[in-house]
Amino acid sequence: MEDALSMFNAFEVRTSNKVMEYDPESFSTAPGFVGASEHKLAAQVILERLPGGKNCTHHRLKPAGYETEQYKTAEPARNYPFTLDDFQKKSIECLERGENVLVCAHTSAGKTVVAEYAIAMGLRDQRRIIYTSPIKALSNQKYRNLCDEFVDVGLMTGDVTLNPEASVMVMTTEILRSMLYRGSEIVQEMKWVIFDEVHYMRDAERGVVWEETIILIPQKVHLVFLSATIPNSIEFAEWICRIKNMPCNVIATDYRPTPLQHYIYSPESKGVFLVVDDSGRFRQDAFLKAVGSMDTVEEGRRKRGRNTKDIDSVVAMCNDKQFTPVIVFAFSKAECEANATALRSLDMTDEAEKSLINEIYQNAMATLADDDRQLPQAVFMLPLLKRGIGIHHGGLLPIIKEIIEILFQEGLIKVLFSTETFSMGVNMPARCVIFTNLSKWDGQVNRLITSGEYIQMAGRAGRRGLDEHGLVIIMMERGIKPEEAKSIFLGKANRLDSSFHLGYNMLLNLIRIENTTPEFMIERSFLQFQRDANARKYQGELIRVRKEIEEKKASIRHEDLVELTQVYTLRKEIAQIKGSIGRLVSRDLRILNFLNFGRVVKLENEGVVWEWGIVFATPKVKIRRSAQDKQKFYIVDCLVLCDRDNITANKKNAPIPAKDPYNGVFVIVPFAIECVKEISQIRMQIQQDFRVNSDLCQSTMRAKYMQMLDYIKTLPSPPMLDPVEHIKIDTPEMRGLLNQITALEQQLGACKVLVSGEYEAKYASFMEYVEAQTKEREVLENIERSHQIVMKEELKHMKDVLRVLNYVDDQGIVTIKGNVACEINATDELVVAEMFLRNYFESMEPEYICAALSCLVVDERKDDKKPTDLKLAEAHNKIQEIARDIANVMVDNHLDLNVEDFVNKFKPTMMTVVLRWAKGQSFAEVMSESTLFEGSVIRCVRMDEIRAQWEALMGNFENPVDSKAGKNFQDSDVCKMYLVGVCPYELFENTKHYMGPCPKIHCDELRTEYLEERKKRYYGYEADTLRFIIPLIEDCDRRVQRGRLRAEDDVACKQTTLDEGTVEEAKRIDAEIERKMQIANELGMKGEVEESFKVLEEAELLKKNKLEMLEKAGETSYQSRIKPCDICGALLSATDTDRRLTEHYSGKIHISYQKLRDMSKLLTEYIKERTADRNLIVAEIEVSNAAQADHMETEDHQQGNIVVVQGQEAPVVAKVVVAVVVIGNHTADVAGHVTRVPGDIKSFR
């Protein structure tokens, strides 16, 4: 039937339960966005089921009213030497129609073909393409692969930048996010963005970056999503369709080019059992045989720390049967290395392979220093590699990891021991995959892996075109139920659910950028979309529940309904009073005499009600220390029956009761004595040597427990200790409560329905009616919550934190302190900003600064002791003190945060290691006294990102006295553009056109000295400055031209009028603001930070006064069309008021471009005057307009009287005439500033 519907393009309409508010002016100047009209949300989405093809399904989600273009067969952008699969053909058709597409397929199915075709289309259309990936390793591999297929490819990962002006840029998603926030020019030039491994968006920590990036990408850009199979792919595509107001196609295939066979290894028989065949059928009989054979093995070999002979046996079997190459997945670095070293007798390479492995290894290691080549890891690895054994985990040196990846791809490594990170995207399939276990520690609890995790790792088995089947072998440490195994082996992949969360860096960036708000991001998040989708589900559930309520009510006679309601009310009151009695009992220390070993009690902890618990130890006294005094309280260990599948499933990571006693596991849990609500008269006999991890003890205890439950059922009520008669709590309050219960029980006994022969059945029906009513209330609450903006309260509290800490002012404007935090994304931005602004490093040596920074990025689980070096200990204490101050502010503003957990995440683990390294010790010397993995230490070099960001924050204020002492204006580290009168780095500071801090020194004294000296001699700095700023102006002119083209299609736009007095007063205030900013800059350079801040506050006050004045004076009228600003290229909206236009003309970006244009004219005139009677060279040069490059190299060559400059910049080319002036042997120094000079500039004679 579905196929028939697909043939007729059957569709359904999906309407949003809630239409989000949309401001037509929003984001007209937001980063990456081209215009407000391109940001409308699709309120109604149509789902079409289209013909797919063999092993392929095709769904299109499109906005209502969208006209789909017919696919026209044309000259393809790329041809392939093989026949494409149907899902690849369908995907290419969607690309050619210019529609977004999500491709869901298994590993090695051929998703890369779709990405390559999108790249070829972009190159054909002369547009830029961005290829993003979740991890740097995958970005590096994709870069290498794409370089083999295409010519113009670049790479940006944070560690490395290669060919940044390329048409095809490979980068991590974090880099693209940063570009979108900064408004990089590459955003305006890109046509396609490819998101590889998009299912990574579910990652709890970094998935939010994907959501931010997808939301910020302009709607004119086409998106390609590559993913493993995800169950809710249509839901994801509908979200994309809504926020981009463009169709999104879902092309999915469950076809696996190389089918998998799943085996369980039996250590007893040294063989394997086929439990899932290549058709996907679970063979339960084989599974039970495999588990049965494991039960005969002695218990010691199934304990944690499995016998490594098992590893040796299964790998040897794979080698003998030619199942290599093999990937062996383990869930810890230490286990990977232990398993690899266990293969002492296995040698899987011949002499030729050994020689080749040795040659590759030695050639690669030759790039290291002699000492580093003698590192234990480097020495340890080569003998293993020669035998065809490799190890791959995050603790390896990067160069060793890369060597291993190359050897594995070349087939020289036969068995690779790896952690699960190897399964993330890196294209290195094997013949066979082995799991050493099916359980893992996830940071909170030891649990079975999910079916999604299993699919991701098992998918590495089977090489397309090489293997008939992929083999998966599981080595189970403990027996698991057939249902559990079946759900892992045959279960669905994990859903793609949002992991969106708010961060302070995100909030500050969204607040700082004009016309953007955090609410904009939240409302368009996948989390909000899923919440809205749930609201629609709840509406359907509400209808069903209300129908059920009516049916339940109709099945009860009216007379019975009245009496049953009374019975229910009385019982509820009795239960509440019993709860009060329980609280009295738990506070009375006399119960300690009854809480003895084996006593059966009723427990309740934070709303979690336990059926029964068994006292396992005498209560222990604990001391609770508070700021005022010390308090004693008691803890009693109880044996409780917990849910086996997820012992700690609730938010507080506490155990949860078993729903089914037969599926429970007994666990010893400590309870506060207040949790004991009732004490029974029953004491169970428990063996003194009872062990929770013993299967025999568990089964014996379960039998006794079930026997006790059966006995209680035979009694009218459970035999409980009487608080007065047995425990002797004979107080007036207790007597009063007991009397209330007696009175209520008498009323209950008078109810006629109780003596009815059908009472039990009637009451059961009534309780179903009550439960349905309770369900109705829950559904209504869920609907109400679903209509609210997610994280509304959290957002409010986080804004309060920013306001209290002075990152934003009372008007919600980002302060200088907030701008500092905006620049930090490698670690906790608030902690770094506070360290920076509290002069944390003022008296610290550079080596200790590096060591302190390591606390901010350490991610090792090892919790080393505090360093013995007093300076390091003091530095760590200061960091924790700052963190505690921030955490306390968060808690004071009602954020759910554990202060100690927040403080303790800044660990001193790496401090001593980094200090020794920073002091110049060799890496080998550093590692000789450390137990850390070498790769973990190398990974800590992430702190260099923080150091670079810190350096960027300091900008011109960095060591103002020391850096300028004894300087001459001709020195290479002095900014020549600042001497001339304009430095674009400084000009665009705190705007979306910000180019980063100027790498050169700015000094007014040197500028004054230069202005005097240039009267005597021409230095050529003006020509160098002109060469830098002309591409900026030309780039702005192109934006103006693009804006004019867009304006031709618009029909209405604002015009404004303000009286001359108001305009003049606004100009006067702007001049005063500029003067105060200059004063603040000078004070900052002198190191007078507090005075600088005071002046900046005065400038901010002037800005507010100006806005208030313009608001009072502004009047609105309209003209027929929009137009771009001729100075800065900003689009002036049709609804701009006089006040907003005046604000725009007095804005920093507009003033900065006006200053560039004015300075260009002045410099041109000056050069003409100075070169009128000199023999100078004037050359026509092609100047590339660079995107905002972070790094470039400048090389000045003197060839006679010619300057040759080499650099790396963007592909847009503009011809300008620049005077390159060389006098005598002097060459103008422009190092660090010619970031807008072309890749190669020819020399002219």
C-alpha cells in the first residue's frame, strides 16, 4: 500500500502547533545573514513520500506553497566510473534542484559520493563549499582524501590552517560556528555546507555547536547532511525545513554493502556461535548454547580483569581463518594496551612487511628529536607493529597515532586494539570486529552498551568489494538475557535528540551582535522543535485520555461513585497521617534499638517509595558540618531490590526500585534514618558472608524475599511495630495522630460499599478512573510546558549571573568584560575572563602561567594530588577561588549547580608536567616521572589556544611599558599603519568586522616621532597602508553593489528626517565619545586599568544619552525602496526610523568605513605629492581581497628596487594601482599587516 501511495506522491500536511513570533527586522545585520526576508519560519510543512528505488526510501518535507522544480537532466557536475546506487542518484537529483538533503546510510554504503557531487557542483558554479566534521582527525582525513579528488582544497582545524582561500574548505564545526559569529566573508561566498556524521549532534557536550551552526547559516546556503541511520530522520528534516523555509529531502537506505554475521566467542570450546546471521535473524538456540558453555567456565575467569589468554585465543583464531584485518574494541586505554601486550607469541607479518613497517616508522619518527624517539611509548610500539599489532586511543602521541592509521589503511596492521572513538567517522573498515565486552563505564555507572553504540562500532566490519561478509565477534564477561542481547544486536540506532544547552559564550555573542537575541537561537533550536512536536503528541494523548475518563466513569454506577470517592478520600487521609507518624518515628532515637541486622522496613527517599528494605548493618552516626555548627545524623545500610536494567536511572543518580522482583538485583544502599517510614515485626535471616556480586547469594536472597512477600499476602495487613506499644513513643502528638487514624478508620468501616460482594472489583475500576484523571492533569501540564520557550527560566537566571558579574549592564549591553568572555571558547569563559581582569598573572613567570592554564583544559579522569611546588599550589588555589566565586553567584541566582563539582573540574593533574616542559626540559625528561599517557599530555597543548586567546584579549595593552621601551618606529614589531594614522585592526574592534587584535605595537610617541621624520624622508609606509586598506574598501563596494541588486526587487523602504539641531548634537556627542575612547586607550596602554574603565563608563553613559535624545526626536515616514549604505554596505530596512538611521550613521562600522575611504584619498594625494619629483616605481598589481585570515606569512624580497610580497588570501581579485616605494636599500616592513595581499605578486622591473 505504501508503494502505491508513493507512486501518487501521497502527502500529509504538518502544521505547527505554535507559530513562533517573527520580527521582520530581525537579523538584518546578523552574522552570516543576508536579509530579514530570508529568515521566516515555515509555519506549515508538507511531507511527501516519493518513489525511492531499490533499497532506498525518499521523503521530501517542503513549506506549504513551495513549487518544486522538475529535475532536468543536464551535463553532470561529476562523472563516476561505476554505476551509482539508487540512493546516490536520488540524492544527486535533489542537489541539482538546489534542495537540502539528509542522507542516512550504513558505514561504507557510499555517502561520500553525495558529498563529492555537492563539491563538484559548487566548483562548477564557482562558489565556495564548506565541509565540516565533528573531530579534527576526521577533518584531516577528509582533507587528504579531497586533495586526491579536487585541486583547490583548504583545511582549518584550530591546530592547522592550510590554503585558507581555497574554494573547498574542510573544517571542524567549531571553526564554522566562530566564523558565523564573527561575520567572516567566507560566509557570504559559500554555497554549500556539508555536515559529515551529523548524528554527532546528539553528543551531550559538543552537539549544541551543530545546532548553533545550522541555525546561523544563511538560508541561501544549501545543506547536505551525511549520517548513519537515525530512526527520527524525518523529524530532523522537518526541523531543517521549518527554520530554513526550504525543502529538505530524506534519502535513506538500510542496505549494507557487506552484510554482517554476529558471533559469540566461547572460552570453553575456543570456538564461536553464530547468533545473528547475515539476514538479520536472531538465533536464540545458538545464543543459549553459547551462554551455557560459558557457565561451565570457572567463575574466576569471568571476573573483571578477564584472562588475557581468551584475547590471545580469539585473535589467533581470526588469524588462522584469515579474518584479518581485525579491530578489537575495548572501553579503556589501559585495557587496549594490556590486550595488545597479551599477544606475546603471535606474529602475523612476513619479513617484507616487517621491513616496510620499520621503514615507515623510522622515517616518520625521524622528524622527532633524539630524546623523543626514546620515549617509552615510541620504543614500546615498534616491536608490536612489526608483528602486525597496533594500538589506537587518545593517549598516544599524535605522530604514532597517524603512523598506525597509515599502516592499518595499507594492510600492514593485522589486528588493531582501539577504544570506541575509532568508530567515529574515520574510514578504516576491517574484515572482523571483536568486542572484549558489552558493558562500559559511562562516567556514572557500569552499563550495557546501547544498540546505537553497538551498530556504530560493529559497522566497521566488512570491506565493500573485498569481503563477502563482515564478522562481529563478542566476548561476554557475564551472561546476559536473550532479550538484552537481541535488543543490542538487532535494536535500532539511537535517536537524534537535541543536546542543546545554553552557554555564557553563546549568550554574550548573541547579545553583543546587533539585532540578535538568545531567544532567537532558543526558539529555532531542535530542542524547542521537539518540544513543540511533543505538544502535538500530547494533544492527541489528551483526547484519548478524556475518552478513557468518560468510559471509566460510565462503567461505575452513580451511587457507587459517590461512596468509592469517599473511601478513596478517607484512605488518602489515613496514608497522610501515617506519613506524619513515620516522620515522628524516624526522628526518635529509640528506633535505633529496632534497626538491627535483617529487620524488614518500609523506606521512602525523596519521593521514591520502596516496597521493602532489609537492614544490613547497625546504623552509623555521621557529622554534618555547616557554617554555624555541627549536626549529628544517622545512616542505615539497607538491602533493597533495584531495577537491573538501569540501577541509577533518575536525575540524582540514586538507585530506583525494581518494578518486577524477578528482574531486580539486590544492592546495599545507605539511607538517612529519616527515610525509614515503618518498621515491621519481621526479621530475615541473612548469611553473614552475603556478597552482592555473587550470583548464588543473589538467587538465595531472592527466594527468601519472594517467600516473605507471599507470607505477607496471607495476612490482613503487614505486621508492623506499633509506635506506642513496641517502640514506646508515647507522646501527646503521637496519641493525637493515632486517634485521628482510629476515627477515620471508623468512618471508613461505615461505608456500605465495603460490604458489597463486588467491592474489590468496583474499587479497582474506580482507581483506574482516578488514574485516568491523574493522567489528564499530567498531560495538561505537559501541554502547558510545551508551549513555553525551553530554558526560559534558565536563560533568565543566566542573564542575571552576567548582570551581577558585570558582563552586561542594566540595559543588557555587553560590557568590556563581556567582550573579553566572548573571545574565549577553549574552556570556561567566565573563569578565564575573571582571571584576566583580576590581573591573575601579574606577578607570575611565563612557565607558571602555562602550568596554571593547564588546569583549565585537563580532561583526564585521574585526580592527582596537589603539586608540591608552592607557586603552583597557590596558582591552583586562586583558580579554584575564582571558580567558587562564580559558582556561588550562579547558585545565588537559582541555577542548579553543585559548587564543589564545578570547582573541582579545574584539576592540577598536568601542572607539574607542563611546568617542567615550559622550563625547557625535553619531553622524554618530562614523561620520565609521569604516569600520564604521552598523548594526553600533548592534547593538553589545547592550553595554547587559551594562551593565544588570552594574547588576543590583551591586544595593544600587552605589557605596554616593557614592549615599547627603547623602540624605534622603524622596528619590525611597530605598526606602520598606526604611524600613518589608521590601523583597521583597531578601527573595527568590537564590531562584527573585527579582524582580531593588531599583532604590532601601537605607540603615540612613536607616531609623533614618525610624523616629524617623514618630513625629511619618505619611508613608504603610506603606500603599504594603502595597499592594505584598498581591498577592504573594494570588498565593501562589492557589498554595496550586491545590496543595490537586491534593492531592485524591493518596493518599499524608509526615509527619515531629523532637525539639524538634533543631528549636530548627535555628531557632537559622537566626537566626545571618540575622544573618551582614545583617552581610555591611552590610559590602558599606560597600565592604568581602573582609570581606563572609569572613562569607558563615561563613554557608555554618553551613548545612552544620545539614544534617549534620538528616541524623543525621531519621526517615521516611508519611501518607496530599500537601499544599501554607500559607505559601509549595510542594508537599510524599510522600517528604519529616523532615530535608527541616525544611529546607523553614527555607528562604529559606518564611521570606520568612512574613515578608511577618507584616509585612502589622503594617502593617495600624499603619495602623489611625495613622488612628483622622485624616480619611483609605480606598478599595477593584482590584489586579492582576503577573508579575515588569522595567520599569514609575509616575505619581503629586494630585487633591485622592487618589493615582492607573498601571502595567502581569498580568491576575489580586484585590480588597483599601488605605489610600491623603495628608496635606496630600504624595504618597507609590513610583516603581520599584509593579510590582504595576494598569494603571489609578480615583480616588475
